[in-house]
Amino acid sequence: MVRNIVTYPHEILKKPTEKVDVIDKEVKELIRDMFDTMYDAEGVGLAANQIGVPLRVMVIDTSPKEDAPPLKLVLINPEIVESEGKVKYKEGCLSFPGLSVEVERAKKVKVKALNEHGEPVELTLEDFPAIVFQHELDHLLGITFVDRLKGWRRRIALEKYKKLQKEKARAG
Ligand code: CO
């Protein structure tokens, strides 16, 4: 089921999510809905709090991006174990419709999480999948991509977003 995507400045996007203790029916349904919602919005990653559920769950599917390896992931309680290098990329966010900003992140990350069956997984992500992962992990920690910008860059991005929101409201 496609759910509504919460947009900034909704409070749920600013708070860290809770770890998942048990992967029950509700969590499984959440994961299905997150994929439905992400595909419907043509995104490549989604964090649970973006659909209003404050749990530490993310989904990723990079296959729509042609020059990236197709990778479909469900990560529960994800953590970064190691990170390496730096990469800059112009990111978008389903919770900031229309806005894109260049963010610097680690080029390579080693990640620990549980999969949808509750089994521990460890994987190394590099470049685009690493960027998507770090963007979604930030969401789960209550951090949005504009928070990764400093000073005037952050102000300009937020002003631009406000303007986009106003234009959208005017267009109905
Ligand atoms: Co986002």
C-alpha cells in the first residue's frame, strides 16, 4: 500500500527513530508499504520516518539509476562500522520535493544491520549505493540532507525549498 510521504519541516523528520526489537507482522507490512511508496514516488531509498513511522528501517533500490549497480536492500537497525574516502553528489529527497543539494559523504561504508528475516548482515557499499545508504541513515537519526550543509549553503537551500513550497501551494 502506498502511504503518504512526510515532507519537511514535519517534526518526525527531526527526531531519531527507535530500534526494532521484533520483526513482526506489522514491521513486515511496513517494509512492503515502504517499497510501494518508494516506487510510486520514483525514489531510490526511503526511511520509515518518511512515512510517519519512527522505526529504524530503511529500504533501498538503486536499479532505476542506470549507471549504478542494481541493488535492493532492506536494512533494519543499520549502523556504519567503517567509512572511507569522500564523495560529493547532488542529492534529492522525497521529503523535500523539488530540492536538490550537493552533499559530501563517505565514498565507501561498511554497514552492519539486520535483514527483513532478522538475520545479521554485513556489507560494503561504494559510491551511489553508499550515498543513498548514508542519506537514509541520516533520516533514521533525525538528520536531513540540508543539515549536512553549513552556514549560507544551508540557508540558501532552505530558502529555495520554502519558495518551492509556496509555488506548489499557489498551484494547488
Ligand atoms: Co531523503
